Amino acid sequence: MGIRLTGKEKAAVFILSLPDEDAKKLMEGMSEDEIREISRTIARLGQMPEDVVREVREEFLTRFANQALNVRGGMQKVKDLIFKVMGKEKGRHLLKELQQGPKNTPWEILNEMEPTLVATFLANEHPQSIALILSQLQTEQASFVIDFLAPEVQQEVIFRMAKLGNLPPGALEDIEESLLAELEAMGASRGLYTAEGGGGVSKVAELLNLMPRETSDKLLAFLDEEDNPLAEEVRKEMFLFEDLLLMDDKSFQTLLREVSNDELLTALKGTDDRLKEKFFGNMSERAAEMLREDLEMMGPVKVSDVESSQQAILKVARQLEADGSIVILGKGSDDVVL
């Protein structure tokens, strides 16, 4: 391509190359801010050479062809799409309707059971079976359940989950029928369906993110011994409190607006100076000074309380990212912000 274009300029060229009706449909799916930005870019563009337009379209089609193979459903995907198309307020109403529908799978039941009961229910299962079952539960529930398993079982389950790939449709049918019969026999109540589904490195990284640091460190050490390259893949996918340093300032400020001062104060206790300065630098001078003084005056805090506050902030960050409100460039991310 003779002319170097930015990402926005490529998007503008691609839209202009479409028939008006197709361009209209494409822009209807954009947010108001996105429409404003693309409109400004289009207004600045001059006449584009045909070879440039052709290369832009070919690049788009190539990227689309590569990404289209990685198709995965689940409630989180539904939520992301609904929020983008309908907005958060209307989207929440539709999600509520979807979530209150009939509950017909064991995953729905296990997601709403007390984690201790699920751990007891799975205690006599083979680690491979436990890994398969937990891979189908929502991440937070699975992390709680693993925490109640025996240490040696935790290690085996995490290792086997990391090795799991995406299961083909129909692969779980026999397991579902057997589990459902056992759960109904013990009178397990049914609840809200929020299953995410799927094992693999990403699932294990999400689970470890939600566990106490001591537990996750031990499980990672076990993975290192069993399969070091696999452990490194998991580490790259994990989002730790220190990774907040990798967020851009605009996203950081959005996160700060959603976090309580008490939660932040506890979370920053014992963190390194670079991360503290990142927080201070995204506040007003007065707010930063008050936080510094509060930290200096703060007495000893339990490590478990610090980790709990840090996890709460990370949970908010992940939710904001899922809503499209912030961008997180975590460890191992290949994302590029244009």
C-alpha cells in the first residue's frame, strides 16, 4: 500500500467503498462516539486511489476470514452483544428475561449450589471428570469449588483443565444426563443460568485470578513442574493487580470512578510505588494527597484483606472491559488500540 493509513482511516475507506445501504447498516451498529470519530475521519479524506481501496478491502476480508473461525457462544457473549446493540439499561432487562427462562442442565444447577456442596458432590470423581465439569461452570463459582477441594486434587484438576480444548457439540450429552439424574436425586435446587463453558488456558487463568494469591501461586508452581510451557501460557493470560499498570490513563480514570475509597486504600497497602503512583497520577492533586496521607496513617492490614480488595477492583475492571467502557492491555495481549 503506497499510502500509510491509520486504523480509523482504513475503517473510513472501507465504509466508503460499500454501497450506501450496507454502509448505513454498518454504522447503525456503532456507538454515537464511534460514528462521530469515523465521520470526522471521512470528512478529512480526499480521493483514494483504487489500489489503496482494494488493499483495504482485502485486508478487512483477510482479518474477517481468520477471526470468523474462532466462534464461541455463551451467556457472556450474549451479554456483550446485547449491551453493544441495545445499551446497558435495555440490555439488562432483556438479560433478566433470558436468565429467568427454564433451567434444564446440570451446569445451571451446579452454578447456584453452595461451592462446599459442589466440592462434596465431586469429591469421589476422577480429576479429569472434575476438570471437565468445572470447565462448564461460571468462572467465579468454579474458583470457589476448587478452593474446597483437597490440595492434591486441586493440582490435578488445574493441570487437566489447562489441557482441555473446546469440546465439540454433543460431547457432554452423556455426562449431562448422568449429572442431572444424580443432582435431581439429591434434591438440588435450580437457579440462575450463567454458565460460560469451555476449558483451556484462558479458563484456568481466570480461575487463578479469582483465587487467593497463596493458592494460585502453589497451583502455578505445580503447573511449572508438570508442564512449564503450559504454565507460561497461563501466566500470560492472567490479569493480576500489577497489570493495572498497563492500562491507559483514560481507562484508569474510568475504573477509579467505580471503586470506593476504602476498597482502594486497602488494596494499595503493600503494593509497589510504581502502581501507587499510577493511581495517584490519575486523581486530582487533592484526592491523591488525601490518599497518601490515609495510607501513611493506616495501621497493619491482613494480607487476605488486601488481596480481597485487590480482587474486588480487578472484578470491576473486568466488568468494565466486558461492557466496553475500558480497554485492558494485559499480559500477553496482542491487542492494539488505534
